[in-house]
Amino acid sequence: MSKEKINLNISGMTCVNCSNGIEKFLNKQKGVQSSKVSFASSEGEFTIDTETMSKESLIKKIEQLGYKVEEDFSHLEKAQEKEFKKLKNLFSISMTITAFMFVIMFSSIVDASVKQYAIFALATVVQFFCGARFYKLTYKALSNKNYDMNVLVALGTSAAYFYSTFVVFFPSFFPEHLKFMYFDGAAVIISFVLLGRFLEERSKQKASDFLKKLMTLAPQIANLFDEKENIKEVLASELKLEDKILVKTGEKIPADGEIIKGSADIDTSMITGESMPVFKEIGAEVLSGTLNTNGVITVKVTKLASDTTLSKIIKLLKSAQSKQIPISRFADKIANIFVPAVIIIALATFIIWATFGDMQNAILASISVLIISCPCALGLATPIAIVSSVSKGAKEGILIKNPEILEIIKDIKYAVFDKTGTLTKGEIAVTKTDIDEKYFSKIFAIESLSEHPISKAIVTYLKDIKKESFEIEELEIIAGRGIKAKIDKKLILLGNIQLLEENNIKIKTSHLEFYKERLELANGVILASFEDESIGSFALEDELKENAKELIENLKKENIKPILLTGDNKITASKIASKIGIEKVYSEVIPTQKYDVIKEVQKKGKVMFVGDGINDAPSIKQADIGVTLNSGADISKDAGDIILINNELNSITKSIKLSIETMKIIKQNLFWAFIYNAIGIPLAAGVLYPFFGLMLSPVYAGIAMSFSSVTVVLNSLRLKLKKL
């Protein structure tokens, strides 16, 4: 037996039951050892026995089910975009026609004699053009013995439509008190369900946007040294192992490699989250996509484009995106029992009444059963609550991109946080200095000439001082050390302690004490000297955000354990964690390691990950719930389930409260929807007729159906009044 793992892009799936149906069908096929199909990512992962099943045969079987296997990601993307536009148009047409139908019903713009025919014509378009997809999906569902909401929609709307059609064209078959039409009910159901599918497809389509953006992060062009040591531009994707490339100041590194000449300050925040540039010299490893902020280096390529850290992030994101969402779909689960039961009850009702010789009651009672079981309330139970919840969240500064996570937020056991830009402001700032103000104007003049993040922080700190003009000579920016310059022939140094020691600068005891004290408390300290003596230091820190400590305290009250997961060094990470009360800390981790940590923690319970950087994207996607900030990178926002629009950390606790309230409402809605059916269906079947002469006619079945829908809608709207 020879195993082969095959990954395929599958288009044409319109709901989670499509992916379930493909899995069920293929798992029964000889030669298919396992199949895992993700509706969220439109991808399928299959393991086949190549002796009995070929890749071509596998594709043919998938296409026999009515789906299409796309060659690559770009083809899948085009197919999804086409489907999205089609769904959008169908919803627009359906909603417009339905609205016009109500205008005709309740106005006199159409003559009474032709009104019912006009409504019939409009309803027919909605039923068989806009609602055609439900008939197709019902066929697929029934073929795979899967009784989902599509079956309910097709069954209920068909019953209402065809009953109404017979009333219009064969009125003599019905007594006067039974001549009622339910075209409007069928059209409303189709329109609302299409709205839900449209919103679902839009979320699904956007889910792949972050992958496209990530793929463009690495530079496309590299400066390659040829055999004669001349520099030529080549595509980064064409670089080979051992190739030598030149990376200048301000350029991104095009491939993972090792520095063989020069030194530079490298901004690695994209990969590691480290807020301050890291000094790299000969022998140090550099990663594709990171930025050379200062210096010129020659790099030897050690990994091909397909094997870089950045490419691994993309692979991890794809893997995380295709995971199965652990969510219970109440309506679809119950529908698998409810739909067959309704059909059986309707048939039994017809047979029993017919057996007793009352054919008219047999027809009317069975139709009443189908009408009252029409899944309007059931179909609205979840989407209306979700719409209300998302709307409430938006007002609170919480953008819920994936409404499905509302079900699992309340079950979170661990809240994992990135540090830089999430719990902290993500910007280096000077927090304190012991330098005399008389030196400020000189320091400002020198630091203004550098684009280094630390220089910018010092310039920002000194922006309000009185400015003076100086003639600056012999300016030298030394990678990994600092800045060296002369003003009025006098030497000024601004940098780390090594820079001062290398220039034989005497560091005063008071300045050294301040330096050591702030080094224990801050992210870093920049020493300064004038002529041959130290003049003090600037303490640098990435400040904590407001409400960070309060958030951690609130999470602990909810029995959610906070964890800090950062690429920053152990000392800095531990300082931040201790300030806000986080006991568990993972530091100095790269994105692939972050991803692995999240997977490991998930073995103990559901995980919420909160981050904002490009390096956080795989972890955001892998976590049960990914939360990102509006101030974060576009890729992290695309990967996240929730975006905190106002960037306020206390919105996380509001999200948890919103989840709890939403699930209460959804459960109440489903309870009332099914209780109404449990009472209404027996009445419609005529169980009370032999005893009390009571029988629920189609018109009252329609009223009861509408009442249940109104109850569900009003109950859902209560969410907007809840205080979080």
C-alpha cells in the first residue's frame, strides 16, 4: 500500500454542510483513507492509497458531487469572487422584489382583480430564481443523508408557495374561509436566509486577504554579487543557497541568511516583536522581510525562498485557517431530526384523515403542518441575534468579524497576549533623564540627523525645548553603538556604554548609578557625554497601555489565566509581566514558536490570543479566538476574529460579556421556535378535532408562524439594550 497526501482547492461550497457532505462521501470510497474539508478556507486535505485511488479519480468524484477543484489559489479566489457577486445579486433581487410585493399587498396601486396574479408572478421569481440554490443544496444534502436548514427552507417555502398557487388558480377547490395566500412568507424566508449566506460568504472571502498581503511583504528584488563581484538586480525568488547579496540602509532583507561582511541595526519587529532594533554583525542570522535601519551588510543566503521564516509563517497561517471550528450549529443539528419528523408527521396526517374518508381535511391538515413548521423562526433564531450582537459590539468599539466565535468566548480558559503594541504602546519613548537641560539643544540638533527609532524618541522628548543652530562636524552613526559628532570642535557621544568606554570617556558615579537603576526598570538606556566626561542618560521604555493592569485583573476574576507571549528578551518581558500581574511568560520566541505555544496551550483549554503585529498573524489565526487592535498591522486585522476599533483593552472583557448575553438570547430563540412547533404541529395535524372540533387551518398556521418570528426578533433586539 502506497500512501499519498493531496491538498486541493475546492470551489462551490456554500455552507458547512457542503464540506461535511464531501467528507462523508469520500470516506466511503475505496482507496480514500482520510478526508478533511474546510468550508472556511475552501481547502481539502486527503490521504489516498495510490494503488486503488489516483489523484485524477479523486478530483472526478468531488466534481461529481457538483463542486469544482481549482488548479491554484488564484483560480479559487476568482471562483469565490464570482460566487460572492452572484449571491449578492440574488439577495438584492430577492429583497427588492419582496419589498415590492408588500407594497402591492397593502396599497391600491394595482387593481384588486389582478393583485393576486401580480403577487404570484413576483413570488415565483423569488422562489425559483433567487431560491433555486436551496433546491440544489437540498438535493445535495438529501443525497448525503444530511437534513439541514436548506431542506427546511425548501420544504417550508415550497409548501407555502404551492398552497398559495393553488388558491390563486383553483379557487373553487377551497371553501371561502381557506382561500389564503402565503407568498409573502415564503419570499421573506428566502430573503433573510440569503442575507445570512451573503454575510457568511463575505467573511469567508475576506479570510484569505491576509495571506495575499503577507505574500507581498518580502522584497521582490535582491542585489546579487555575481562571480566578478559586480552587483546586479535579480528576483528574490531566484536566489540560491550560498549566493551573496548586498543590503543597504533602509532596505528589507530578501532572504534568510548570515552576515559575512559589515554590521547593521536590524528592525526585526515583524518577526520577533522586539520593539528596539537589534544590532547584527558578522556571523549573525538575518531573516527575510526584516528591515536594515542603519548600516550596509553583505549576506550569504542560507535558505531558499520556499523555506524562509516568512514562508513558514504563510504555511502556518494556511494550516490554522483550515482548522475545523469547534462550534455547535444548533439549528442545523436539530434540523437533522426535525425535518424528517415534519415530513413523516405531514404524511401521517394525510393518511389518517384520508383513511377516515375526509379528503379535504387530509389535504388542509397536511399543508397546515408543513406551513406551521416553515423554518422562519428557526431560520431567524440565530442570524437575528447575531446581527443584534454585532451591532451592539460595533457601538462598543468591538468589530466582530467572525460571529461564530460568540459561542466560544465564554469558554475561554487562557488569554495569551503579545507585548509590543498590545499591552504596551509599541513606541520607544524617553521616560526619564538626568542630563542637564543646557545640553538639550545640542543633543536635539545631533539626534535630528538620524532616522534611528531611538533618535526619534529622543527628538520627540526634546521637541518643546528652545532650538539653537549649530555647525555639526564629523557626524558618524555607528551601528550597534550610537552617534558620534562634534559641535564647536567638542566631541559629543550618544549611545550605549560600550561607545563611551571605547572613546575613553569617564562616567561619573552618579551617572553610572542612574544608568544601572534605569536599566533594571526600562527597556534600555542611552548614555551621553560632552568632551571627555559623561553628562547623564536617557531612559527608554515601551510604556504600558491604559487599562492593561485592570484587564488582567478582570480576566483573573473570570477564571481566565493570562499569559505573556513575546519575541522580546526575557528581562524586558518579565518586567512588563510583573507590572500587570501576569505570572506565566514566554519570551524570545519567533512566530513559528508562538504558533506552537498556542497549540500546546490549546490542549489544556480554549485560547484567546491578543496581538497586533505581522508576526502575530499565525497565532491569531490558530487560537480559538483571535483578537487584534485597529492600530495593528493589516495582516493581523485580516487574520483576527475580533478587531478592537477603539484600541481599548477593556473591550476584551466587554466581548466576553457580549458573548454570554448573545448565547442566552440564541438559546431562548431556539427554545421558543421549537416549543411553538411542538404545540403548533399537533394542532395543525388535527389531534384536537375529534374531541373539541378544533383544527388549525392554514391561515392560522401562517399567523402562528409569523407570531413566532416576531417573538424571536423582539427577543433578539433586547441585546441592543444590554449594558456590557
